[in-house]
Amino acid sequence: MAAAALGRCLLSGFRGNSRLAFSSCRRAASQSLPVRCSVALTARRGYSSSGGGADCLFAKSHEWVRVEGKTATVGISEYAQDKLGEVVYVELPVVGTEVEKGDQVSVFESVKAVAEVYTSLSGEVTEVNEELENSPNLINDEPFGKGWLAKLQVSNADEEVADLMTHEQYEQYIAQGDV
């Protein structure tokens, strides 16, 4: 993974200039220093979503969940995929894995960065989107449809969904530019 040489880029936590952050990562990588990059996902003027994901809940780290009973489908937001650029590789979670809220469940490699994806809910991975292995671009083309990542049998949804945002709240969150 060529982008991995630049470090692992997180979808949240950095509020600076992404070009500056990436430049620092390149410089450190060229000197064979261990690096962990963060890419700013700040809202650009005029950004608007396609309106997809109205039935989803969102984390500040730009993952979405669609809860139906005890099953939650997980993916990344349209905003996140837009900032990542063309996704070229997806490391899927393993079916049967127990995950806790906040655990890393996947890694995406794009033409711009490598991004870790975290789960917003606790549970067991019951299904993964195997289509992403051969067509990772589905994340860019249909982030709320065919670009879903995994399904979880949730164990604590009632408490954990309280920390998530509705679609409208998420749109307001990214519009503030404080992401």
C-alpha cells in the first residue's frame, strides 16, 4: 500500500490544514520516521450532500448506522467519502468478531489517504459487504446504498444510539465547518 507509507489517516480529530498535515506526513515518511497522520475533514463552502442517508444516524467521526431491530448496517458518510477521494481498497472486518463502540472495524485506502473506520455501536459482525473487495468504488458511488461496510447484531443499541446524530443534525454539524 503506497499510501500506507504516509501513515494512517484518521477521519476525525484534526482541525488544521489538511495539506499541511499531509505535507508533514510525507516529510516524515521520506525520512523513515514512524508517522500517524490526520486529515482534516472540514466542510468546504458550498458542500451539500445528495440527501441520502435520511434514515441513518451519524457519528462525529463520519460513520453512519442504519438500525433495524437488532441489526445495524454500518458505512461512511457521503461527506467522508468525498473527502477521502476515490476509494481503491477496503479491508473488511471478520464475520463473527465482537466489537465495542469506538473499535476500529475497517481500513479504507483511497488515492489521497488511508483511513481507519470505527464502529458507532457494539455488537457482533454478522455480515460484510464482499462486493467492496472487487468494487471499492461503491463507497464513492453509493455510500448509503451498495457502499455499506458491515452489518452488526447490536448488543447495546438503546444506550449507544443516544450519542449519534440524526441526518439533519449531521448536516448542520458539517455545515459548521468544525469537523
